[in-house]
Amino acid sequence: MRAKLERIAAGKIEYEKPKMSLSESLITLNCRPGEKAESSFTVTADRQIKGIVYASSWRMQVEHPSFSARTARIGYSFDGQGLWGGEEIEGEFCIVAEAGEYLLPYTVRVAPHEEPKEEGYAYFISADPIEPLPEEKRSEQPEEVLDVKIIEDTEKKELTPGEALELADQIRRGRRPEAQGFARVKEAYERYGGSELLSAICSILIKNGSTDEESFSWYRRGVELELKITNLYEYFMMSVPGTFAEAFPRNLLLYFLMENTLNNAQKALLYANVIRFQPEDGELYRRYRDRIEAFMLDQLLERRLSENMAVIYERFLVEELLTIDFAEALSDIMFLRRFRCDDRRIRHVQVLYEQLQQKITVPLSHGEALIPIYTPGAVIVLVDEQGSCYTSSVPYTLTRLMNERRYVDKCRELLRYHRGLYLYLCDGMSRCHVITRENVENYKRVLKIEGFTAHYKEDVRQEILQFYYANQDLDDLDQEFFVTETTRMTPKDRARYVEILILRGMYGEAWDTIRAYDYSMVRVKLLLKLAVWKMRELEYEEDAFLLKLCLHIFREHKYNEGILEYLSGYYYGSVAIMEEVWNEAHEFELDVFDLEERILGQMLFTGQVKEEAYGIFEDYRALGGDGLVARAYLTWMSWQDFVRDEKVPEGIYGQLAQAIAWEAGLAPVCELAYLRYLSGRRKLTESEEIRAERMTKLCIQKKMRFSFMKPLLARLGRSELLEDKTFVEYRANPEHKVILHYVIESPRMKNCNYVAERLYPVEPGLFVKEFTLFYDDRLTWFVTEEDEEGEHATPDHSFVEGGEEPLVTGTKYASIYEMARALSEHDMPELRRQYGTYGKKKFLVETMFSLK
């Protein structure tokens, strides 16, 4: 870096920085816990450059940080020692090179921690089965004409009541195929009615085991007419459609009070109908009440749930009835939701929770299943017959059956270790934990329940620790969480352990722990206390690990004077970070001289000098900075001003004036920039005038003449020094080929020649061509520049010489100029006068100053 600064201070500044590229824009590295991972990236430039690489993390080590090449391979290694697994560590490489400063971010993904396989669990869900449709019965008798009186369909268009009864009887006895006449029997009933014919129709349907919706309409008529048909009421219950929303007939309810042979699903349907449609103070409701309650408790112990059972639980299940057994059964079912999917391909539904070790899989029956939903984060996966999984492309519906909030408090009182219940209590309302004194016991119990993932328990433990930290109740924490063995601790647990050590003042143990493992999860304000202790122990000597720790603390916006002083003294890396450190340290009025020198030096080395750097330079100069870095900075800013024609801070010129007065050995471009600045000032002091005249004369003697000097000399009363010069200036890369194309047209000449002349830089990047023009001469020009992409031309420019005021310097050029003016204006008397004056001066000069 010093060699580059010396070149800059001498005025040897590159017009264009070298172009550099990195082989990667983002580095992703995989690592296993406790191991090292190695890789590399490549720095490529269009010419040989120098540079150095810094890594932001103490775990990331660069093999050979410095390089000097056109193509350099930068090897690095990441140390995974002490990492638990599953972390994703982000950082950045800072490449400081002559081509600029580059930040290359990296992400290190540490392989997940491998725990021994723990026994998974899923609920045993027993729901009311959906009754399958009975297989279609076929007549065992051949379809042939029997030896009885048969009413042929083709004999009459309409049956009489007697014929309809006779045909129905034949069908019921199996002497007539149902397909040949049952429809006509039903048509006859619709026409004539009659309980006998209805009884025959219901008997045929019962015999066939029909339970479809049409059959239900016939059974309903039979029940309403109180027909005496065996199993009529049972088939009524078996065929009730799901959309039926009316009170069951009274005689049916009385019938099942006396004889109830229904299965559990049918009983639930019957009792739910009583609850929905019978008044609570009615006779039927009172007679059913005890039966329903007993039935409900039996079903609860068997973990039965359906829409009808949900109605029963809602009415009869009160907290007073709950015992430990009932509460456990209730906790198993009250979170169940009815899942329904119409896609026949789906065979199973899976429910996944990040908190549980294994997924819950439930088979579908007729497109339905009951699945447990404990938290908003439940992931539902549909599995088809081929084993393919779907999460969103197959539509489905979820229906809440029970209001679990009604029972969770009572269940919590009775149950200490129910997985689903405590998962709901901790995560059922939101995705983030909000621990209070009222619910902290819930989270503590989670840590003792099997089946939760280690990761979830880690999160819960961290939340508990944070709660106790916030409430300053470390005594309770000591009893449950304080440990002496940290090897098998998770990163979060270890971080909390470090925090406890720091809070107790056990800084040595805390320092050893973060050195062996990590500090990224430890609260920054506690790391600050630890870092200050270590700095005092080291008596502020440099330590690489401590420096990274201080940087981490600073970037988290937690710091004090000690952190700022340590970083100011030792940190190398990104200029942006060094500027942030400088700003804060400057506010604390700390000694930042070395830091300022590093910032300015790195900016100059990379060619990325920011405008804000002037404040740093100004303070650096005030602290006595007048060496190589100061000269290089002044030269750089002067070159930007004079050659690049870019705006620089106004205070630079005062610094230049001071350095020039001290004869600080500045490069010529510094004096040129200062002179051009003075030429634009409205008023100069006496000392500035003297200095400007002296410096301008020296430049002219060195043949360093520029357009800004003419107005400056005019103000100094020394116009004669450059009054005969007209300048064309062009700024470009000095390595490019620059051609000036011009023509001078004069009214005193009949012919003019077009000239193409190659220009060479007077200062690196500044091309100048001088012309001598007389009154009314016209100069027309354009410039072509040839670079890597080809040749580029500027627009045409024209300049006509023609000052309004006469030249009174008395020089030879002034006399010829005024004669040209008189000739152009056809002022013959003035032309003769000027010509006579010019002739006398020429004669005197040739006579008195001729060489012999």
C-alpha cells in the first residue's frame, strides 16, 4: 500500500482503475459440526494488481490474505468447532485492492445436529365409522315366469289398487322380479294412497336393505302413519340423510325409549336430534337426559367424535364431570377437525408439526377423516394412492367440531403431560411465545413431555430463560437450568449459560466458553461487559478474537468508549465500518489519528475516495498529519479537480495553500489545481497575487500553459505573458490515442488547410494544444479518441478571435493583432498608423539588439 501512496503523492495517478471481477457473487459453504470446511474463490483483473482479503468472522480464516497477481486464488477455511449443527452463519469477505474495495458475502450452512432417533408418536383416533352401503342383493331365483297370476305391464296403462297390492305382494314374496313392477307399484301409491300399499312398499325396501335418500322418504311416511312393520324405525335411522334438519317423529322417539338396538352412530344421531329440537323442559327431553349423559361418557372414554357427538358434548359435557380419565380422553378429541376431500385419489391425510418428532397419518373413509389441529402452523399433506403428496393443489375443507377453549383450563388442571394439550396451550393461539407468570408452568411442562423435537424444546427453554432474565429471577433459573457441562448444550442454551456467567461476574468461564464455541447468540449488552473486562485484562494489547468480538458488538449498535478505542487502534477492513467507528469515536473525542490514517490510506489505495473523507482529512491534519498520506490525499484531490474537472470540497484549496507555503514537496498538479482555483476567485489578497504570479511564471517557463492562466494573468496585469495563446483542452485516458482535427480560417488568407494532429498529455489525462490567432481568425476543431471500443468523435467547436478592447501591451503580437483589426474593419488611417508604429519598433529592435 505504501508504494501506491508514494506514486500518488508524486502525481503518478492512473486515469482509470484496473477492472476486477470475482468468481463468485455469493459464497455458500457446507460444513459439519466440529469439522473444517475449505474452499476458495478467484480474483481476476485486467492487469496485475495488489490487494488483501479480510474476513468478518473469527471462524473464517483466509489462507494467504495478501496477493499480487492478475489472477489470484484466495483459499479460505471455516472452523465448525463447537457448533451444534443446523446453524446458518453469514458474513463477508472484504477485498481491498488497487481496483477498489469489494464485499463478497458468504453463508455457511452447518449440517443439522444428529440426535438419536426418539420414539415418535401419533394419536390413536377412533371416530364413528361411516356406515358402508350394503352390497346390492341379487335374487337367488331365476328370472322366469312363475306359476302364479301375473299382472303384465303391457296389459293396462294404469293399475287398480287391488292389482297394485297383488303386484307388490308378488315382488315382496320373490315371485316377481322387482325391476318388472316396483316402479308401477310406487306410481299406484302416489295415485291412490293407502296404508296397505305403503306398508308393502316399505317392506320391499327393508327386505332389500335400501338406505338411500329415496328409501328414507318412504320410511318417513311409514313412521308418520305408525305402520307396524318390523325394523321400520331402525331403517328410518339408518337412512336419515345428512341434510335432514327436522325433529324426528314423536312415536319414533317413544319407540327407542323402549327398545334401542341402534349402533353408536345412530344413537348419536338420535340424541343429537333430541337436543336440537326438543325443549329442555319437555317430557321427552327429560326422559332422554340420563341416557344421553351416560352414552356421552361412554363415547368420551372411547374417544368418539362426530358432528352429532359434538352436539352432545356441547350440551352435556360440563367441567364438573371431568376426571383425569375423562380429561385425557377429551384432550385427545377436542382438537380434532373433520377433514373432507372430494378427490377420490386421496387415500391418506398427514398432519405435520415442526414441534413434533413424527407426522400424524390418518386414512380417509369415503373422503373424510378426523385430524388433530393444535396450532396455526399445522401443515396438511394429502397422499394419493400412488404415494404422491399434495399441499395446496387438491381442495379440501376443515370443520371445527368442538369448542376446545371451553375445556382447556380444566384439562390443564387435571393433566400435566398431555402432548396435544400443551402444544395448544403454548402455540395454539399464535406462532410466537408470550410467557407470563400465569402460563410459564405450561412451558416448563413442555420440557418434560416426550415426543417434542429437541429443537422445539430448545426454543421453549430459551423463551423461559428470557422470561426469567426479564423478571430478574435468576434464583429459580439456577435450580432448573444451571449446568456445568456445556458440550452437549444447544447453541441457545449455551448462550443463556454464558449470560448467566456474565451476570454473576464469572468472566473467565464465560470467555473460555465463547472462545471454544460461539458468541453470536449471547445478548450484546452482556458481551459488552465481557469485552471490557478482557480489554482491561490484556491492558488493551491487540487480540484477534477480541477484535472480532468488539466488531460484532459495534455492528449491533452497542458500544462504549473502550470498544471504540480498541477498534480505532486495531481494526482493518471495510472503509464503511471504519468510517462508522470514526464518527462515533470522534463524538467521544477519542484519539483517532491512526484510524484516520488507515481510512485515508485505504481510500487512496483502492481509488475510492469519498467526498465525506474530507472531514476525516481535516481532523487528521489538525492532529499533525503531514506525511505521505496527507501529500497523497492532496495530490489525489488536486488531480480530481484539475484533470478530471470534478468538484472537490472547498476547504481543499486552503489546505493546498498551506502545503504550498510550507513547500511540502507536492506534485505539480497540486499547484495547477490551486492556480486554477485562484483564477476563478473574484478577489485575491496581496499575498495570493504574489504567489499566483510567481507560480504562473514558473509554469510557463516549464511550458505548462493552460487556458485558465490567461484570465489570471490579466487580473495580475501580466497579460503579455500569454496574450498570443489560444488553448484547446481535452480530457481523456492518457493511454488513448487522441487526434485533434482543426482548421484556421482568416479573412486575410484565400486558402486554409485542414490539419489532423495527434496530441500527447501535458498532465496524465489532460491534452492541450496552443494556437496563435489574430483578430477575426476562426478556429474550428473536433477531437477523435480511440479506445478499446473503437473511435469516438466530439462535436465540432468554433472560436472566433475578436476582443472588443484593443491590446495595449505593446508587444509584437499586440501590434500585428491591432493591424489585423484595422484591416478587418477597413480603417485605413488606423492601419497606416499601426503599421508605422510597428515598423519603427521592428527597426529599433533589429538595430539595437541584433546578434553579431
